[in-house]
Amino acid sequence: MNIPVFFLAKTELELIYVWNKATPEGKAIIIILITFSIVAWSIMASKAVQMRRAKKLNQYFDAEFRVQPTVLAIFDRRIQVDGCPLFAVYQEGCLELDSRLKAGDVTRQVKQVSLKSMEHVKRTLERAVSQESLKLESGLILLALAVSGAPFLGLLGTVWGVMSAFSDVALQGRADLAALAPGVSSALVTTVAGLLVAIPSMFGYNWLVHNLRAMTVELDNFAQQLVSKMEIEFLKDDDANGA
């Protein structure tokens, strides 16, 4: 029972010793890496919650959409579903289709639309899919920076610290282990800090990117399904005249 406490106390003493022996440059790099770590973990947590919520809402909305008698049935009820990417795509497509069907009036005077009008609806859906993908992707660039930049910052701190350690040894005029070890150990801790930031960020980034790609494919498939239903219900057989 006392073994974990012993190791924690030993580690704490080592960290305090290394921190006291570190150069000002090394301390500055460690503080930067700690800030990177806090930001990275915050982003991973918030994006994981966002994507999990979006996935659940997508499932609920898709199940509801499949049982509707018409493609505009949910739109006509004027409901709002915040945080649901599928609903956002559906809403934008239905708004565009509804404006084409109304033909400048408050009621839907047109029961069908031309192929040209349906092309406008398709482009609106494509834009909506892109916008939702960008919303889900926002913040991932900071994780990518943590993955790629943290090890180099740690390496910079190590090289700088080793250089300072050898300079101190040269000034002292003796090259024994007691003179060299404190500076080298404090220099190496920046590399450890950089890896502790980069490794979790790498796993989190890859997991988030995988889920983002899967959700983007889901949005594309839904947009195609939505267009197909709109064409079946509202596209004119004879599209010589525009809506």
C-alpha cells in the first residue's frame, strides 16, 4: 500500500531537484510545454464531447427522418436541433427548396421545381456539408501543432541545457560526474516534457480525425439521400420551364 506513495514522493523530490537545477531557458520551455499540454487536453476533451453529442443527435435525427411521409415534414414543423450536423444540412437544403417552391409568395405556389432549381439545392447542400465539417474540424490545428512542435521544443531545451552544463564544467575546471550530472539531468527533462505533450496529443488527434472523416462521409451520404428524395417528390419530369 505504501509503494505508490513512495514512488510519488520520490518522483516529486526528483522533479523539484531537476527544476532547481534547470536553466532559465529550460524553465521557460517547460512552462511553454505545460501550457501546450493544458490546451491540448482541453481541446481533446471538448472535441470528444462535441463529436459524441453530434453522433447521438445524428442517429436520432436520421431515425426520425426515415419515418417521415414527405421530405419537408420535419422542416414544416419548424423545430430546431442545435449541435446536430445532419439537421443543419437538412435545414439548409429545405430552406433552399422551400424558397424555390414558394416562387416569391408566402405559400408554396409551385408544386415542382426545374432541374436548374434542383441544382441550386444540391450546391446548397454541398456548402452546408463543408460548413459542418469545418465546425467539427475547428481546433484540431492546435493539436497538430502540439504533436509536431512539442518534441522539437523539448529537444531545444535539452540541447540548450547540455550546452550550458558543459559550459559550467569548463568554467569550474573539472569534468567529473558530480559537476556534469545535475545540468544534464535538468536538460533531459525538457525532452521528457515534450514527449509527454506530444504522445497523448498524437493519439487524440488521430482518433478525432478518424471520427471526423467518418462523420463527413455520413454527411455526404445523407445529403445525397436527401437530394434523391427531393427529386422524387419535387423535380419536374419536363424541366423546360424553370421554377
